[in-house]
Amino acid sequence: MPTYDYSCEGCGHEFEHFQSMSSRRLRKCPDCGETKLERLIGGGSGLIFKGSGFYETDYKRAGRGAPSSEKSPSAKSAPTGGG
């Protein structure tokens, strides 16, 4: 459900109201009680999910790397510091 911005032309009170798209617009100002509310046009915000989703198998786990035979040998033969 979207949040709509309203402004009263009588008293200048501005507020947001959370309502469904099929609900009628508000007419009466909650501040002054006059029926001079205008629904403001907003840029809106959206969140769009594309694709089939995210799954546990999409990410590598810490214990599941490349097999030990595929690791580079340079890491094993690096000299230790000392001197």
C-alpha cells in the first residue's frame, strides 16, 4: 500500500497518509477540519526485484573453497621471515 502526501489549502498543514490505491482520497483536514485537502503528486519510490531470486547456493561458504590440489604452490613455498 502506498503512502500519499496531502496538503490543506486552508491551513497549510502537510502530512502523509498510508492507504490502499483503491481507497477514496481524504477530504477533511485532521488539523483544521476544513474540506480543502489536496493530494500532492510525488515522485514515489519503488523497489524492483528482477531475476529468479537469491538462494543459499549463490554464495560461497568459508569451508568450501577450491580443492587443495588446485591451490597455488607459491603460497606453500614462501619463505618465513627471520634472519
